[in-house]
Amino acid sequence: MTRASSQAITELDSALSTWATVATGIALQTTAAVNAIATEVERAVRERAAIVAAVEARIAPTQPAERTRLTRELQIANGSLEDARRGLRSATEAGRRAHSMARRIDESTNSRVPPALQSLRRKLDALAEYESVSVPNSPGSPRGASGAPGGNAFGVQGIVEVPIDHATFDDNPILGPFGRGGATLSDYRWAAETWETVVRPGVLAGKTRDDFARQDAAAGRLTGYRRLGGVYDMFLGDEPIQFSRRADGTLDVANGRHRVQVARQLGITRLPGRMHG
Amino acid sequence: MADSSRHLRALEHAARDAQRVLETSVSRADETWSDDARRSFDAEYLAAIRADARRLGVELGEIVAAAENALNALQQG
């Protein structure tokens, strides 16, 4: 993710918000307009039915000469009533479709757009945090976020920050499910986001594993996967991600491909790991 | 009555315009953000919303047709 992608995220955010607002307005106005037409057609049906009834009432007691004219008048009134009833069927159909459309737009703007906007805003926050955190450098080592593996920024022997967009494992694809000790894909996502937004900045600011464990205890997070201490262990503990450099300069991931894949999906561009070769 | 019909036609155009604006923004975003995170975002969120936007214009076209049938039937009487 780059500054350019930050602009793209902002544009998508704005476009989705605008579409949701416009679509909601369209759905409301459509429903109102269709209801107005249905009301008008219903009134016409009532009026024309009343005309038919009035002509029928006049036919019964009348003389034969007058009856012929009234019978013709009744045929015209019945035809007019039938047209109005046909119009009412179409108006009812329009109302049914408008109702269905309004319900779907309501579902889209209230259930689909908000999570999308939340996701975009989380990515923007992560980008802002990424750009604001100063990554310490080792002499002679480039910053991790800039391209090549970085220095020992996290105070853990042998762990460096690695730009994961340089890593490929097409020759060693992920075959198994997410399942580190029973953790789910959702747990992995939570861990990767928490690493990026909480634990990494904390470690770079000088926090230790004990500090995160104390935060967990204070929040009542004593067991389970979703603990700051657990995230620390996942990325800086005994089983760090293992990278190695191939002959062509690309990075292989020998261990930790699930973590790398989830982080990439979240737009995270670098992770800590052990570099071999 | 004719006003209602014109209003519905205007709403149909507005729905199609809104969809075009959304698609234009998506295309512009494609140029600068096209990594795995973007593909994941598209699959999880954006694709369904774009489909909703497309469908809105189509549905409005059907509603306008039904409403105009109603009005035409009334005028015939």
C-alpha cells in the first residue's frame, strides 16, 4: 500500500458514501411517486365504478327508446372502468416492484456499504500509522518498509522487518487450512491487524511482551487467541516467520505463509521474521 | 399524473448516473490500488455493492414501464 493507494481508498470511500445517499433518496422518491400513481388510479376506479352503477340504476325504470341510449352509455362506462382496473393492476405491479427495490436498497446501504466503509477507513488508519511510525535502522540496513529487509527494530535477536510484497511462495503454496492450535481465519486477521496497529507500534515505542500481557490481564483477556501477548508471540516468539532469499532475489517463505497471506489481504506491507541466506 | 411519470423517468436516469459515477471512481481506484488487499476488498464488499447499483437502474426501468402502463390505461378510459 502506498500514498497513491491511500488516495484510491479515499476516492472509493467517497464514491460508496455518495452512491448510498443517492440510492436511498431514489428509493424513497420512487416509492412516493408510485404510491401517488396508485392512489390516483384507485380513485379513478372508484369514480368509474360509481358511474357504471348510476347508469345501471337509470336503465331499469326507463322506456325502451331511452334504454338503447343508456345501454350504449353503460357499455362505454364499463369499458372505461375495465381500463382503470387494468391500470390498477399495473400500478399494483409497479408498487410491488418499488417496495422490493426499496427493501434491497435499504439492505445494501445499511448492511453492505457501512462494513465496506469501515474496512476502507481501517486501511486508511493503518496507512496513516504506518507513515507516522519511525522505524529504527541498523547501520547499513535499509528501513524495512522501504523495500529490503530492515534492521533489528524489535529488539529480538535475529528478527528483522521484511517487506512481504517481495515474498512469493507459488512454488510452495498453502495447502492446509488456518489452524494454528485451533485458530480461525478470523483470528489470524485479528492478529495481523492488531500486530500492525497496536503491537508493532508499541514494540517500536519500547513496550515488552510483559507490557502487553499486563494490558491483556487488565482487560480480562487471560485465555484465547485474541490477546496482545499472543500476537507478540505469533510474530516475535519462538516460531517467527522464516524468510529466505532465492537465487533470483525474491523471498521464499518457509514458515508462516498463512500469516503472510492474511497480512497481504489486509494491505499490510511488511512483517517481522527471520531471514536466512 | 404526467408529472409522476416524468419524475420516475428522472429517477431512473439518476440511478443510472449514480452507477456510472461509482464505476468511474472504481476504475480510477484500479489505477493506483490493485494489490491483494484490493482484490480481497472487491470480493468481500465492493462486488455486491456494484451489482446493487447496476440492478437499481434496471429495476427502476421496470417500475417506470409498469407505472406508465397504469397511466396509459387510465388515459384510454
